[in-house]
Amino acid sequence: MRNFSARETEWLLELDGIELASFHQRALAFLVDWTIVAFVFIILATAVAAGVFAYLHKQGKSMEDITHMVTTSEDGEKVDIAVHGGSKVTTYHMDEHSKTGEAMKVFFDVLVPVLYFGILLWRGKGRTPGKRIMRIRVVSLMHRHITFWHSVERALGYGAAALEGGFGFVQFFIHPYRRCAQDRLAETIVVTERGYQSMQHKLQHPLVPDTAATLSAPE
């Protein structure tokens, strides 16, 4: 049987009094990060399209013969792509319920954001590019250094916050320590870089009383 250890208590005491990040800092950092995610999405989508064109070109179709006609049904689910090559017309059917469509949806809607927020937060020691710009940092309440799993767990927490109709983000104004749904899921808080560096300075330079000089007690 393993014994319970209260090491987190020492870490919480060291975090006591640290400056928490404001809402506008977190919101702007979130906006910057999702802009980068959207840019990565466009690059990946372009690469996929280029791969399709390369495949069709290997099939003996020239770029002049290839014409894409994309039609979407009224419910926005089904997409037909017709490729004209000479007198032959090949139609591809893609919809959200197909295996390919579901795989692509999971990849772009889940995997890309999780990899971005998870890996970059972990490698950045609590900072994504957006958080670096806004000079804020994610800090674990359980560990001195945020782990890879905590980073991925926090990234998944964005989905949980969105599934609550956005209430997971509104919890910033309700929770006493400005913790949103993703913070509560991963046991983290978001602090200012100034507050974090100040805490690190105190840890590296503790105030040790001078015990060399002692006062004699009066008789």
C-alpha cells in the first residue's frame, strides 16, 4: 500500500500570494493561439489538396483537365466532388458520417488543437505562443513543473468548457481563483509572468535570518 504524501501543500504555500492573470490577458492569448491553429489548419488542408492533385496527376490527368465542382446539400453535411478528365467524369462522395469524413473531422477538430495546446504548453513550461505574448503562464497546483499529461488534459478541457455552452469560460468570474473549466480539470491556475518570476526569485534567494549574531537574554 502506498502512503499519501502532502508534497502539494508545500508547493501551494510557495504559490501563496502570486498574481493571477486578468481576463483580457487570457482572452487575447487564447485568440492568438487559435489564430495560429487556424493557420496550421489552412496549411494542412492545402497540403491535403496538393496531395489529391498530385495523385490525380499520376493517374494521367493534366491540371487543365482537372476541374472540381463542389456541391453541398442543404443540411451542409454531404459534399460531392466531380473530377472531369477528358470525357470521363468521376464523382467522389464525402459526408460527415463516412469513415474518411469522420477521421478528418477528428484530426482537425480534436487532434490539431490538442497537439498544439498540449505539446507547446508542456514544452513551453506553461506558455504557448499566445501566453508568451501576453506574458502569462499556466502553473500546476500539483507539480512544480507542468507535466505532458496535465498539458493534454488542460487542452481537452477547452472542449469541456465549450460543451457547457461557454459557461466553462464564464467560471473565470465566479471562481475565487479565476479558474475556468480547463483549469479545474487539469488542476492549474494562470498567473502573470511577473508574479511567476518574482516567486522564482524568492525561492532562489530565501530570506534567511542572521543567526550569527545572538542577543543575550536579560538577567
